[in-house]
Amino acid sequence: MNLWVYFVPPLAGLAIGYCTNDIAIKMLFRPYRPYYVGGVKLPFTPGLIPQNQGRLAQKISDAILGSLLTPEELHKVALRLLAPQRVSAAIQWLLELAVDRLQNPQQQEQTALVLGNILADLFGESLPRLIRALARQEDFLEAQLNQIFDRILLDLRLSSPQAQQFSTWILEQVVPPDVLRQGLVDFLTDRNIDALDEEFRERATGSYWVVANLFGLKNALIRLRAYCIDEPAAANEILAELLQAVGANRRIAEVVQNLSLQNLPIHTVRQLRQVVRESVRTLLRARGTTLLQDLSASISWTNVANLVLGRLQKSAVLQEALPQISRDLAAILKRYLDRDLESLMIQVIPILNLDRVIVERVNATSPQNLEAAIQAIVRKELQAIVNLGGVLGFLVGCMQVVTFQFF
């Protein structure tokens, strides 16, 4: 009987301390739901953590956002994720994916439609508005038009075949015999005939004076006019033979071939350049928008887009340029991020609403899963608390034995 006095208190303290701590830890999570007796909820149901899961979720959210996901930490994480090498590789992958997508006929058709709409808007709407705004400036296209005039128009000279073709076109289309005949008839009015006859009489000398004063030109010019009116076919034939006899085609070709702006005086060339510049400006101010819109409407931009995309598919230059383009875009993005990333993170956190997301996820977790998650993290620590309760109970039992023995 005396031996039980020494062994029972320590063993009882060990069992009580161990079981008490184990029950206390289990009561943190269990029961998972409240229990009622006679309409009255039993105390400690549900467990401490399920009963305060909302406050726990808010505390977890505050802890994470206050210590872990601060703007500074997100800034550091973003800088590591958006390193130039990673960004460049991602951009190159996207570019290569876009190029590979063009190999699919259906995707190419959709891309061509989008690109065609962009080109149509650019040339049909945006560019005319831009030209209309720029055309109000006094120096609009001044340097460009001067360069075109100096490098192209100033050195422009027709070759011998071109001059011959131009001369033939003039004689056949601009001033054919019928046009010359009609012009001659229009010129030989009664007033002009009288003026020519009087001038001939005044200026004629020698034998011509005798002809001028005895016969004059009036009757001859009247008869010439009447012949051109009454016999148009014969008159046209005579004029054609006359043009051929005087070598009009050759003479006009020589004049056209030798025609060059460089042969004009410098002052005249400068005036001509200014006239050309002002004429182009006036045309663009008055009709530039309409001309570009009409030109854009007459072009099938979808076909143009298909041609461009087809060319890009076979372009070796594009494939070689993709890495450099990726690096350049990554460098541009890095400069932007170095300057604005921290302020951007401050703006992103409220938009992401991370605190609300964390609270909702914790509240949506069932008590069983929440217990399993916590147990997986601190199972050893919780078991150590249970064991510590048993050790403390055993020590208390030993102290009782000593107290009963000596006091």
C-alpha cells in the first residue's frame, strides 16, 4: 500500500496533463459545428478556430499584406520576375508565335482583315487629318519639296526616244492639222486681217513695198480663211504636208530634248521652285484630304495586308530581327519599370483586392481542411505541447508525493 502512494500521484499527473493538453488542442478545431440542447447552444461548440474563422481570416490577411505582400516586396518580386532576359525571351516567344500563326490560312485571313482595317483607318482617316493640321504651317513640306525639285525636276531631261515620242504626241494629239486649221480660221478675223494688211504696208520695203501697196494681204488672207472653211479636208492635208516639209517633228523633238531647268537663270529657277512649292501646298490644303480619302477608298487594303503578311512569312530579315526587336522592347520596358514600377505596384494592390481574396479563401475553407492544413504545418509543435502537459503533470505528482511524505 505504501508503494501506491509513491507511484499513483506522478502517473495520475502524467495522464491528466497529457490528456488535458490533447483535449485543449483538439478543442481549437473541434467540434466543427455548434451543438444545441433544448435550443441552447452548448459552450465551446464549435471549436475556437471554426467559431472565429472570420476574424482569423482577417488577421491572416492583415499579416500577409502588412508583412509579406507590401508594395516594396511586390516591387522586388516584380523586378526579379521582369528581368530583361525573361522579358526579352517572353517577347520573342510572342513574336514568333504571331509569325507562326500567319502560317494558318484562317488565322492569316483574320489577321489580314484586322491589318487591312488598320491601314484603311490610317490612310483614309488619320493621315488626312494629320495633313490637314500640318498644312496650316508655313514651312509645311518646304524642305521635302525643295529637295525633290533640286534632285529630280532640276536635272530632268528627256532622252532622244522620249523626246521623239513626246513630239509625235504633240503633233498628233495636241496640235494636229485640223486643230491648226481651226486655229488659223479663228485667228483670221476681219479685224486681224486689216491689222496685218496695214502693218505689212507700213513695214514692207523694196519689191515687197510694191506688192504690199498694189495688192496687199487682205484679199489673200480672206481667200485663205475661206479655203480653210470650205475645204477642211484639203486644208488639213496641205497643213500636214507643210509640217512634214518643215520637219516640225524633228524640230520639236530637239527643242524638248534640249529643254532643261538648268538652262534658265538662277532667279527664274528659284521663282519656279517657289511656285511649285506653293502649288503643292495649295493643292494639299484645298484637296489633300479628299485626294487621300479617295485614294484610300480605291485601294483594297485587305489585299495589301495579305501581300504584306505573305511577304513577312518568307522574310529572312524578319526572323533575324526578332531577337533584336525583343531585346529593344525589353530595354524600353525596363526603363519604364525602373521609373514607375513601385508606384504601379501601389496602384495594383487595391485593384487586385488581395485582402478580400485572402479573407474569402480562408472563410471558404472547411474546418476539416483548415485543421488539416494547420496540423500539417505545426503537428510536431502541437504534439510537443501535449507531451509537455504530461511531463508537467508528472512533476506535479512527484511534488505531491514529496509533500505528503515530509509534511
